[in-house]
Amino acid sequence: MRASIFGELRFESADGEVISLNNRRANLLLAILCIEPGHAMDRDALARLLWANRFAPQAKASLRQCLLELKRKLDDYGLDGLVVSRARIAIDPAVLSCDLDDLEAAFSAGDNEAAIAHLLAIGNRPLIQGATLNPRFDKWLGERREHIDARLRSAIAEAIRTSPKPIGDRLLEAARTRFPTYRTFNGVDHQVSLAVLPFPQLDTVGGDFFLAEGIVDELSTRLAGIEGITLAGRTSIAVVSEKGRTLTEIASELNVSHLIEGEVRRGPKGIQVRLALISGQSGNEVWSDQLYGSIEDFFESRKVIGANVIAAICRALGLPTSPAPSRKMTHDREAYALFLQGRSMVQRISGEEAFDKAIEFFERALAIDPEFAECWTALANAHIMKAALTPSLTRLEQSAKGADCAKRALELDPGQGHALSILGIHDWALFNPARSLERAFEAYARDPNDADVSSRLGSCLLYLGKARDALPYVEASVERDPVYARNYAMLASAYLSLGEFEKARVAGKRMTDLGFPGMWLALAQFALGDCDAAVQTHYETRFLLGTVIMRPPGMPPMDDAARDAYFDIAARGIFSGRQADRSAYCQLIDALHATMPDPYDSSISFPAIWMGHSELVMKIYSKRIHPANIFGLMSLWIDIEPINHTIRHPGFIDFAEGIGMVEAWERFGWPDLMPADPRKA
């Protein structure tokens, strides 16, 4: 049987005769089974989906009747593909050819010519076009459409990344028949890496007026929407620009080919903006311009940084001009100034007070302009960052607040890729990693130049043990934010999971050079067999307790002697390689888990993973995943003793199924260390 499930449903027999099903629900049932041939679906779930307005016994009876009619119709065409049991229903993939399956099979086989042909054939037609049945089914279908499109975007991105450029260009062109705004780093002739430096503001009017920050923000956002440009992350730019270095030194540290610098002058008659494009290699000016306008030009119509400026910069860089992205900004000056102040506080990442102040600024801005979509995204990010990086006892509540703000941002502006990635973080807290990965892929498709978006996609893949898939996105995050230490923890984890221990050591060393705790460097040293160095590296992180390393929430401060004693036990327990040390520290964190106000804190969950304390690992993550402990999941997949005890535990697959990992693997592929479902071996 041949099934076409993109656009209007169409089923044909082997000789091309149309299989006509008069029963609408039989059509939909067959289409549902064709989405994942061979995957058995629960009978009760199908009955509730297709007959949501009936009582359960009636719905089950209707499903039985529908199956009888469908089987009779298929028998008329000599097709015996329905696999029906008392609990499950599937369609045998051996008797089915489906447009979706053909497309994904082409990508899996590396047959890019066939993939291009299939992409062009399905065009922009939605999955099961025009199907509306009931709210339950409509919601399910909407989610499946998003999931399938996210899966296709992932396959397209990987095919472009691994293909010769001529094939990649054709794949990109075919992708845009389905996803008109599809962008990828590999699909352009000329790639420019760029950093927009902070502009000083010379003001003769007085008062707090964040005009220079606003112009940098507008310029950065418009340039990020240009095909062929990758922007350095704001966090790294903020760190490097404060060090008093030359332009060429800044370009080298940020790993960019060009810089944009400038200044803003504000006087009673208006504003004057100087812009200059600088070669990062020579420090010479490539292009410059002077812009003049009134304050109203900027706040009301954004004329100061308009299409002409963007076009001129693109010409100077040798790039074709692309349309700038749409933005749901604010026209209110006070709201915009509050937004910029809040974002500045988040970029400092300097403690709970900074996040609280940022949240206050964002909320004040939104009280003035409640339709300021980008501010809603910034507020969502502040809530998530506070939950992840401060000693809070309300991390789940904070994560939920972030998700609510992200939803509001997307209602106002569906193009907010960063907001979508924040929703994906909260999905883990709801034990739905499959949904999280769907959102992460979709966020990347909408906003691939956002360093946070690529970072969160990479981290989500790492949590699921898919380091090979994650590595390109993690490397892209490092490239865009090269002095953001947290990115090197992900890079080290990816290399450790892939067995590239020396590369992991280099990434870990860079991370510690940037002031981040040395645990990932210690992991790499341990993997390389240097236990003494790993113990010492971990022990030295004690000096960061209470600053970079947050204290466990609700716990009193330790004096220096207690701190040193604890870190000595921890360092030897994790990295000495001696079973007695490991057992002693396992007993200690068992006791902490039983007594600490947050028994799921990273101070317990991380060492439990690193020591292969599988029972405690599964106990913690089965009960609670929040933005602070989720980062440890990427360490599960390091295949060395004793870390690998957890994934080798007899109960691991049941645990993984309970927290939603198995569903994600069934949809997006199994982890590197587990290429297929071990229960079916």
C-alpha cells in the first residue's frame, strides 16, 4: 500500500488503484498508524482520541467496528497489514510505503538526491491536511505536526552539515519549500563572524537614558537575521570589552573576523550615531557612517538603524542583504530603558540579588507595555537562570514562572526562538524530554544565531546521551560565546561521552581558566587515569563555594575547616579510584539526601552520577528534575568506571521510561551507547 499523509490523505494499492474509505475515522486511524509504521499504539488511547465525546465503552465499541471495516476494505485489495491485539494496534511496515517514511529513510541512508526529491514533493503541505475532529484529536495532531517538522529540520541540518557544498545548497533550497524561513550556518557562500561592541554614550542633556544600549541591541538583532552572519554572544562581549584590550585582541579572544564599534551623542536637537566596521585581523576600518535623527526616529519607527545601514554593512562584508527579522519591541522609552537595565543585570550572573533586580526591571517594563514580547522572553530567561544558578528552594515554581512568561512572549511574537527553548527547559521538569527536544529543534530553526538557543539544543541532546548529534550545536555555542565558561562544561561533557578524553581535558582547562569550577577538568583527568590530579583539581574548587559554586539552599554557611574537610572527602570519594573513599562519600551524600532542605540539589545529584551511585541517581531524578540539577544528566553517558554503573543498572531502562527518556529515544533515535532498545534484543 502507498500512503500519502502530507496534504490530503490518499491511499493506493500496489497497482495504483485508490483505496476509498467512506468512514472518516477509518481514514484518520489508518493515517495515524502510517505516521510511525510498526509502532504499536494503545487501543484505549486511540478510542479516546477518535471518539472523545463518547463514554469509554462506546468509544471502544466504535473502534472495534472501525477496525472491522478497515480490515475488510484492505482485504479487498489483498492487503493484510493491520496488526491488532487486545491492547495494541499497528500497521506492518513491510506492506506500507509512506511519503513521510520514504523521506526519513532517504536522510537515514544518506541519499540526499532522494531526500531532495521527497522534500520538493511534499512541499509545504501539512501532515493530514484539513483534519479537525475534536479538541483532543486536534491538539494531538498539532503536537505531531510540530514533532514531525522538528524531526525533519534536524535531519535537514545534519544532511547539510555533512554534505559537499553544492548538495548542501540544493538541500537548503528544498528545505525552504517547506520551511520558507529555514536558515543554517552551512548554507551560505560566505560566513562572517561578527561582534557588536558596546557603544559609549556622550550626553549633554542629562538623565538616565539608555540610548546607546538600545542602538546596539537593535543593530545586533537585525544583523543576527542576516544569512551568512554569526554573532558573538552578548555574555562574552560584555566580559571581553571590560578588559581594556585593543580591537585586534578583542577580535582574537571572541574568535570573530569583524567588529562593529561606535558611539552615540545626544543633545537637545537630537542624536548622532557613529558606526564603524573594523577588520578583526588588522584593526583597520572597513566601513563607517554617521547617522542623525531625532529621539522619536529611534523609539517610534526605528529609522536610526534601518534597512540602509544593514545593507551597507552587508555590502562591506561581501554578503547579500536579507530581510531583517520582525520584532515585537516597545515604543515606550521608559519600558525600553527598564528592559535594557534588566538584561544587563542578567548578563552579570553575579548572584541572587542581580536576578531579583533584573526581574523587577522586566516586570516594571511590562507593567508599562504588556505587549513587549522580547521583554517577556527576557523575564522568562531571568526566572530560569535564577532557578538554575542561585540557591533557591522554589526552583520548580521559578521554572514554571519562566515557562508562563515564555508562552506569553510566543503569543505576542511566534518568532521568539529563545522563548521556545525556555519552554523546553521546563518540559524536563514535567518529565517530558521528547517535547523539550521538539521545542529545542524548533527554537533553533527559528533563531539559529542565538547562542542560548544553540546551547540549549546541544545540552538537551547531551542529557539524552546523543553526544554525536549534540557536538555541532555545542561547538557553535562555544564559537559564539567563547568566554562563557558554562559552554566549555558542555563541550567537555560531549568529548567525555565520545571517549575523546584529551579534548575534554583541554575544554575543561579552558573552563577553569575562565573562572568556572574545575569538576569537568577533574572528570577528564580521571578519565585519562590521572587520579591524583583529578583529586587536587576538585579539592581546589572549595575556594569557589558561596560564589561561583552556590551553597545548597537552606543550609547554613560552613567555616573554612568544615569546608576543607568536606571537599577533601568529596574529591577523594569521586576521583581517588579507591573503593573505600567512594563508599564513604556515597554514605555521606545518602545522609545529605535524607536531611537537606532540597534533597535533589546538584551538590548531591552530580557526585551521585560521577560515583556511579545508581540507586541514588535514579531516586533523585525519578522524583524531581529542575533547572539546577538537570545539567548533571549529561555526565550519565561517560562510559568509564564507576560512572557507567547507572546506565548499566538493570533498572535503568525502567527509570529512563519513567522520566520520559525512552519516548524521546523512540522518536529521535537511541543514545550513542545504546543504539537500540535493549528490551527488544
